[in-house]
Amino acid sequence: MQIKTLSVGALDTNCYLVWDEERRGLVIDPGDEAPRLLRMIEALDLTIDAVLLTHAHFDHMQAAGALCEATDARLLVGAEDAAALADASRNLSGLFGDIQPISLSADRLLCEGDVVTVGSNCLTVWQTPGHTPGSLCLLGDGVVFSGDTLFAGSCGRVDFPGGDGVAMRQSLQRLASLPTDWRVYPGHGLSTQIGQERDTNPYMR
């Protein structure tokens, strides 16, 4: 599994390009800067089969429509966040005057235990609500893409519409059960490891 991280948009969202040896791949959380992402996809000679959102907030999805249109990729999102794709108040795009309200529809809704297969790469879906009702983490090959559930030293906010502090604590406890050496690729900030977060992150204790 090859992974490239790009920080995009005003909130420095981590967008991930993930691909296999045949250069078939997917884009996780294309938060903004569609032209830049498309240039990178072309430079890497990737065929993009899917665009996957860890949750339906504007800073993780502003470029999703353009990428799906340009690459003919399918849009995937957690089932509990499906309605938020087309609701500017829930995806938060309606709360910022300089952001064009976003309205998208998914091609596939993801639930607990689903497997997303792109080329030879397989990612297993864990439902990890808290930041949003449909927040997902994606597990595969010793890595976890944690969206805005787990950050290095912190966790996602729970004071936005649909946030739930109790659910967030349960989701973090579940992530703490992963192997110590698993690499965490979060929605914002630096990558980390499960063991480091289990030892030092106050939200995982």
C-alpha cells in the first residue's frame, strides 16, 4: 500500500492518495484544492476508483465532487452521514460566508465491517461516531485512517451538530485496542502510532 499525504484547504486537512502496485487507488478526504489533487493524480499516473470521506464536513469534502467528475470515481461515505452530504448546516459549509454551500450524494454508503477494495488494497470500515454520527476509521495493512476521530495528542471536536462526547470516548477506547505499532493517519496534523497515543494522549486514557 502506497500512501501520499497532502495538506489542503484553509484548515490544513490531510488528504490521502492510496494506491497499489498496479497504480489503482482511492482518495480519502479531498478537502479542497481539486486542481492540485488532480495534477498529483496525473503525475503519479493513478487510476482513481473511489473517493472516500471519513465524515461529511466541508473541510473533508470540498473537492469531492470535482474529483469524482474528473476521474469517474464513486463517492463513499458512512451511512449515518449520508444526509449531511446535502445539508449545508450539517456539513458546516453553510456556516462560513466564504464557503460555497456543498450538496453531494453518495454512490455507496458504508457500515461497520464493510470492506473497500481498490486494486489489491483492502480497507475495513470501523464506525467511530463522536465527531459526527457517521464518522469512520479505515483499517488495513498496519495503518488506520482516523479522520477527525483521533489526532496526535488529541481528538475531534464534539460540539458541532451531531457530535457526541460519550460516543467519542467509546470510539477512542476501541481504537486503543489496535496493535501498538499501527500507524495512524489523522484528518489533521502529523501521523502517529497507536501505542504512542495510548501512552500519551489524554483522550485515550
